[in-house]
Amino acid sequence: MSYQTDCTLPDSLLEQIAEQGLGILPELIRIVINRAMQAEREQYLGAAAYERAETRRGHANGYKPKTVTTCVWPVTFDVPQMRQGGFYPEALERGLRTERALLTTLAEMVVQGVSTRKVAAITEQLCGTAISSAQVRRATALLDEELSAWHCGRWGAVRCSRAGDHDSGADRGWSNLRERNAEKRGVKRGETRRKKPQTLPPRLSVPLCGSGSILPLRHDMSTNLLLLRHDPTWVNALTVWVAEQLAMRSIRPLAPPIEFRALPWSAVFRIPTDRGDVYFKACAPSQAFEPALARYLAERRPDDVLPVLAADLARAWLLLPDGGPVLRHTLTGTADDLAAHWSAILPQLAALQRDLAGDATRLLSLGVMDRRPAVLPSLFLAMLDRADRWPLGHPNGLSRDDLTRLRAFAPRLLSLCEELAALGPAPTLVIDDLHDGHIFVGSAAAQPRYRFFDFGDACVSHPFLQMVAPQRFYAHEYDDLELDAPTVDSLYETYLRAWLLDSTPATMYRALQLALAVGPLMRALTWFNALGPLYPDIEPELMSYYARGMAHWLRELESRCQSLRGEATTEYTDFTDFSELNL
């Protein structure tokens, strides 16, 4: 290769390189990566800084410093920000992948028994810096996340199926592939080779339960916690785990776990202790991401959620303190009191969503469900293709004719979702099951006063899907105390006011209009996600709710989208009450 003599570096920088030699490498890396990130942001925005252009997709919002331990030295970069969120420079992300690989390796060394002193010596020689205790915690947290991903079926090419699904073409394809691979190993078709027992990935471990025994992880999506709560082995395992976690915090339980609430997708137990009640929650595989999400939110937005006492990501278990009274039990029963609470809750909720707008990729990596407008149409069609997983033909449900009509509606849905995605704001966390029973209320002097909990139905989507129906503002303790349309409109305006910095009022109101129309699909997907894997082995009373819920939300979806014209209406209905269920 011929020697290249051309160079475009400034003379001043070349002089610094001549003086400092390789010592200037960190500064060179900082300059080059910073410029690359600026170029990425300009390309993402469709316009350069201060440039007026019709192609502009948003506005820059300064920079945020971030220190990354690179292969030569810790370097502090200036990460470009956007008002709308949703942007993260790929130039830095690629570097962070290398950092995560290093941290994972360090964590493995610690797990294998290498002392922190030796780890520090090795990293200082390789990277020019020693590892700290904080980095050890970060590294071991990565292993926790990897174990959670494996448990949820995201590790490697894991595929879960139900009994009775093996007649599909996809299953035949998998079967043929397995047989071809068996032939390569010297096993003839029709013969079987003794299987080795399934084990965890070699570098991952599971918390011990009781006297050194490991509780088998459950990957079966048909796990029903209504049934599992009666399994003595399972109850004993959670009792031992809770006792161990409380002992580590010098908390003494006063009684065994007491069942507080049980549904197929989650089970909650109350544990009286010498420091007040604590609550254990087990999540079914359909909501197995909740412990990881709760822990992340507790670190990211500690004032908006409860602290996490303990989380077992492998088994989707969560231990939380008592959050005090919920909004449902705090209301006085008047419309004015109800509206006053929601007028304070919605700005706090919007602030949380705005802050997490840049964390969408991170939230998805935790396993949070993807309900972004761009993927909703494909999820809709996939759900219709799996009509064998919901009670089609049930007296309270939809018919085959309804299914045909819904398929024909798909192009209209696609068009509205595309428009919603283009209008913004960027996707963020949506707490789909947020209502007066899932909000803790602090004292009037507390700031902020409210804390959100129960994230099993949470997803990453357009933030305005949070407003799917005005019944979310009602008081279920007072025979569904209703708010009149003007009050509901004022609450919508209160919520939107936090987003007006991102765009014009007209754009935000149109986005709300679209979100209210498309939102019922998110609710139908929530029902399908929670009960679809269990169908048809569902209690008759809950089966009726499942049929009614799917029918209600899919009819609402079609009706709202087909009638969408001018200003948004608040004449929409909800379907969320389980108070009459006797499970």
C-alpha cells in the first residue's frame, strides 16, 4: 500500500500530537466521536444547526456529558440531545457495546472467584484504569439482565410453543431442521438420541431456594398463577426467598405470606413484618419483564415509583414496601376532588414519560412490550391470525364475520398509525393499566405526592395512548363516579400542556385524536398477551371477561378509526373492572 501524504487535521492539533505523542489519543477520540455524533443528529433532524428547512424533524437541545471507559482511557463525550427525545447516536452506542463486553468479562472474573485486587491490576494494565466497586455492581447487573433475557425466551434462538400447535408449517419447518441436524450428528430419521438435561447458560446462575435447591425456571407461557399459587413447592420457595431477602435487610417477618390478590398473570402476597407490611409479586411469563422494569424505574425515577426491596429476574419475582393508601381509597366521592387529584397526577405522569422518551431502546431491552405505532398494524394482523387463542364465537365475543371485517379494516389502521408516528412525540413508557387503584397518594406536603405502581401491562408506545379512555379518570370506589365531558377535556388539556414544547397545539391535539382512536388496539393486545397463552384453559367467568374485553376493544378500535374526522371526542368507553370476579 502506498503512503498517503494528505492530511486535513488543523495545524494546531498536529502540533499537539507532535508534543504529546500517543498521550493525546483520548482527546482525538473525543473530538472525532463528538463530531460524528453531531453529524448523526443533523442527519436525523434533516437540517443543520439553525437551518430552516421543510425536512426538519425536530429541534436540537444541547448536549449531555457522558464518560465512557474506552480502550485507551476514560473519555467524556458531549452527547447531542433532542427536545423530542428518541435519538441516541450510533457512534457512541457502538463504543458502549465494547464497554458492555468488557464489563461482562469483568463480572465473569468476579463470579469465578478472582479477587477485586487482581481484577483491578489486570484492567489497569489493559485499559490504563482500575475497576471500581461501582463498576463491579454494573457488571453483575448486566449478568442479571442476561439471565432475565434467557428466562423470558430472548436468549439465543429460543422458541416457545403450546401443545397442539405442532401442525403449523412453521413447526414442520422446525421439525425438519432438527431432523437434518440430527442426521449430521449421525442420528437417523425416526431414531432418538438421549437428551442431555437442559442447563443454564454456563456463566449464569440462579438464586438458591432454601437448603441449596434450585427451583426450576418456568418457560411455559401457559403458566397460570391462579393454579400455581396452590403448589406447595412454589409457595415454599417464595416463602424462603422472601425470608432471605428480608433477613439481608434486618427485617423480621411476623407471619407467613398471606395471599392478597391472584389472577392468571400475577399473584400478590402480603407479608407482615416488624417494619410494616411488604408485598411479594409473582409475574407470569407474559409479564416477566416487570421486576426488571420496576428496578430500572426505581433507579431512574425514584420519586415517581416505589423502591424495590428485591427482585429475582429469573423467576419474575418482586418484593416491594407498602406504598400507603391508593388514590381509590383516598377520594372523598366528589367530582371536584377527583378532578383535582388527576389535575396533579397528569403533569407528573407526563414529566416521567418525557424523561424516559430517550430510553425506549433500553426499555425494550428489558423485555417491555413493543407497542410503537409503527408495529401496531403488524401486531393487529398477527393477533387476528391467532384467533385460536381467543374466544371467537363466544356468546359475549366476536364472530367469524367480525374477523373478516376487521381484516379489511387493516389498511385504515396502518394509515392512522403512520400519521401518529410522524406527528410525535417520540415513543416512551406507557403504563397501560393506570387507574385510581394503581397510584399511591402521599401527604399533601409530599413532592411529588403520587407514586405509580403495577407495570405488568406497561409498553413502549406513543405517550398519548396513555389517555385511551376517560373512564381511567373515574372513581371505582364510588360506583364509577363519572366526570362530565368539559372536565375530561380540561384533563386532556392539562396533560397536553406538558408536551406543547415539542410542537404546536394543533399538532399535539391531532396526535391525541389519533391516539384515542388507535388506543383500543393496545388494550386488546393486553388482553391477548395475558390470556392468549392460557386459552382455552381459562376459568368460565374469566373467559367471559376475555371474550367481552376483546370484543369491546376491537369494536371500539374499528368504530373510532372509521369515524375519525374533526376534533377528538371524549365519548369513549373503558373495560377494566375486575371487582366482580370471584376467582
